[in-house]
Amino acid sequence: MSISISRPTSIPSSNWTSQPRAFPTTGFELLDNSSKIEEETLPTYSAENYYPVRQGEILNERYQTIAKLGYGVTSTVSLARDLAKSTHVVLKIYVRGQNRDHELNTYNHLNSFETDHPGKEFIRKLLAHFYVDGPHGRHVCLVHEPLGLNVTDLLRLTPGRTMSVKNMKPAIRKLLGTLDFLHSVAGVIHTDVQLRNLLLPAPSPAALSAFEERELNTPSARKVLTDRIIYTTILFPAGDGLPRLSDFGEARYGDEYHDESIMPDYYRAPGVILKSSWDYKVDVWSVGMVAWDIVSPRTLIQGSTIDGIFDDGAHIAELVALLGPPPPEFVKRTPLARVFWDEQGNWKNLVPIPDRSLEKLAEGIQGEDVEGFLGWLRMALRWNPEDRPTATDLLMDPWLLRGLNIKI
């Protein structure tokens, strides 16, 4: 079956250094309209909130869309060609709604700091932004430098889906340096440090051009509806180097009080689970979780759900098994902790504590000095936020620096 899709394009601009490509209107796989795919599968999906991107359309009289790279509850992401510069960029088009300028404002805040802090280098660059009017309202679009696949996808392509402790260290060092810039210079808490938000460097310009040509010659599968086309996401290649930190849509400022729900369920720090206040140290907790997920074939938290909702009680019980009981002051100053512990700090056994330990789970980790890694990990994963080291302190830990020939 073939189908032809027409879409108005912008008037050719005298500022373009390359001409738009003509993308095929036939020859692609048509998916069943009755089956939900991609963003349609998200529980909060509403078609009217998403901008209906069409392959080959020109946005802001400058950027021609090429292929879909990702989607989420707040946006869709596409590779595009900047016709003014003959380079590739990534367009993140937000769903319409309130407070959709938050990530843009955060990037503007980060870019306002003129500093030689090395951590700033490993934050994904925002090149520009613009607004696009869709059928149901206006959408903000962020123009990013292209980056490669995320670390989750990288691990899926890696034998054993893990890396050794030795190979994990450089990425974690750079991540902690980036967080030091965010915390100590910019006063920003990322709140969503996870493998999916760590992106490898972009492939070479030649590889990007080859990627574009493949999409022209073998168009991606899609579902064609009356008012939009839902494209399938294409796995993007990557270049060499250490990952960059991306996605500041949930970032917060450190000089404000916070007790709202943040972090992916699996990654949540104890205070977040128990709806207590939190600060910069949630990012330090996340670094520990990220490091574990890079080196271990077994998840740190098994996670139990009730009617599709993460079971907080089971989560807390797992943390007790892995980290030991919390210090008394944590229980005393965390109101919801009284649900699980009595006034003397004794576990009420509302949820059984599983037979799990870091040592047992670490049996499959590859590399030397796994015991040293666990000691470092326990510093990041502490119940009390103030007991966790800062990003800099965790970076300067002798175990993490070992192998760099640095005297401390």
C-alpha cells in the first residue's frame, strides 16, 4: 500500500546554504491504525497536546525534519537539518500546556554563567529555540546539538548489558563534575539523573549524513491517521567519548524549598519516597543508582507495584535490606517514616524485609575491587541527605580517582 502526504512548506529562504530534501511519500511500512504505538501508549497521552510533526516539513523557515528520535510525556524529539548552516540539529517539541518554558528558562539560566568550570562542557548544548503553532495551540521547540544514543540503549547493545567497574569510572567522574557545576555554580538540582538522560557524543557529520540518506532510501514505519502521522522511533548512532547530561525539564533551583515528587520511581531517594524535603543530595543518590546500573546485570531495587502504582512500602523495605536501618534522626524528622517504624525506631513489619544485600547482588559485577565500589556506593546511598557527600567529595574519593595517578 502506498500513500501520499502533502504538507505546506516554507518559501525557500535566501539565507539557506542547502536546499530541502524531497522525502518519499511511498515505500514505507504502514502500521495498523487500531494499535497504539509510541507516545500513544503513554497513560497521559492526548493527541491534541502533541504537535503533529511531518517528515520533511520545514519549521521556523529553517529546520527540515528528518526522522523521529524519541518521545515522552512532555515532548517528541526529531533529527532535523539546519538549512541555514547545512548541519544537523535535534528538535525537542514540547506538548502544549502551562509551564512548558521551564526547560528553556533553565537552559538560559545555565548559559548565563561565563565560567571555565569543566563540568559545563558535559551539559547538552541548547543552540536556539522558537515557537510553532499547531492545530490546537502553540508549542515551544528547543534546538539542541545532536547527540548519540543514550546509555540505556548503549548497554542493550553491550554483551551482558553491563560494563566493568573500570570502564564505568570515567563516565561517573564526568557526571559528578557536571553536577558540581550545576550545584556549586548554577544552583540547580537536576532531579532526573538516569541512564536515559545520559547521551553519548554525536557521530561524525558523515555518519549523520548517512543516517539521513538511509531514511530517504528506507523510510521508517509509521501509522497514518486523518490528522497526524505517528512515526516509529529510529535508533540513533553515536560517536566516541563520554556521555553528556541532558533533559532539564524537571530541574529545580537549590535555594528554594522542595518536597514535591521527583525522580523515576526506581531511583527515588528515601526522603522523596516519604514525601520529606529534599535538596542537591538527591542528585548524589541518583549517581549511585546510575553507577550500579552501568556495572550490574541485576537491578538494585526489584520494585513491587499495586494496580500499576509503585509500592512505597516494599521500596522502603528493600532499602532497609540493602542499606541497613536508617539512623534514628531520620525517622524522628520524617513524619511518614512513622508508618513503617515506631517511636523507638523499630521496624513495624508492615512489609517484610526481603533477603537482599549489596554483596549478594554484586556477585555478577565485572572488574577489580568490587568491594571498593560497594564502599563508595554506600556513601552515595545514605538515608540522611546531609550524610551523603557533595558531588565534589564523591568525585574526589580515593577509590574513584584510583588509576588516574592523582595524589590527594
